[in-house]
Amino acid sequence: MNAQIPAKRLILIVDDDKLLAEFLSEVLRHAGYDAMQAHSADEALQLISEREPDLAMLDIHMPGMSGLELAKQLNRNTSVPFMFLSGRGDSDAAKQAAAYGAVGFVVKPVDEQHLMPAFEASLARADEIRQLRRTELNLNAALAAGRETSLAVGLLMCKFQTDRNTAFEVLRDHARSSRRKINEIADQLLAAEEMLNSLHVAFNARLKK
């Protein structure tokens, strides 16, 4: 059986200078990446809606929506990391890039010798950020599931006058027998209890009339 060939990393180049965009694409393809081009921010957003790249390289100054405005859109609506193509290489340019959330920037005019180290450092930083986000999401999901399970165990302890271990084992065994996750059972149990409490209030209100 042939081993599956891993997909190449996809890089989006956004620059209204078509010759520069083509040059950057060729350099990246030669280095083993897939590259696609957009010559305006609107075209870039359309491409991203079809497939999100691993990294976007944004020219800061473009007609219409600038690279800075496009960066705001990417931050607001996508998880696409980006770096800037800048005509300036001073500290103010670096601070501006960082303020907009860029993982790096390359100074124009661009040559291959300076492009690849900056690009690979930016891609590595983008991967770190993506992993941190994934870890945070997993952690938040685990914490939420843990809270639901703890609340459900406490509810069972109260309802059946039992200890925590027994309540947890009963909840876990029920989840296993129904082939569902324990937090799903816990969530269902808490929702049922909430509904019973609401009905209890409604019955009391009716009896007082």
C-alpha cells in the first residue's frame, strides 16, 4: 500500500502588482509550497471563502481595500494568519504589523534570499498560534464537559442520597450502555432537571390562583 502523500501548505499572495505576485508564487512553489494569487482584497476574500490558506501574504498598499483593512477582515471573520509585504523596513512598520496581528513582514523590493527566512519564520509563528488556539478550544470544551458532569453527579447525589463515587459510576455506566459520551448524558440530565423545576414553578403558580 502506498503511503499517502501529505498535502502541500497553501499560501495566498495578495498584491496588485501581478509581476511581483507571480515572482513570489514561483519562489514558494520552488520551495515546495502551493501558491495562489489575488490582485485585490475582494478577490482574496472570495478565494479564502472557497479554501482557507495556511498563510496569507498581504501587500499593505493596494487600490480599494488596503492590506490593513483586509487584515482586519481576516481577524474578524476567519482564522487565516497573515504577514505583510511592506515598502518600509523601520521599527514603526514592524510595530504596525504587530498591531494588526501579523505574524511577520517582508520589505520590498523582495528577493528570494530575504523572502524565504522571513516567510518560514512567519509560517512557523502562524502554526504556533494555530496550535495554541486549538489547545485553548480543546481545554475550554474539556472544562465545560467537566462542569456539566460535576453538576450532574451532584444532582444524582441529592436525588438518590448517595455518595459521589456511586453517583459518578452510575452516570458513567449509563453513558456506556447507551454508547454516548458522559457529558452528553450529564447535559441531558441537567436540562431535564431545569424543565422539571420550571414546571414545578408553573404548578405552584396555578395552585395559588
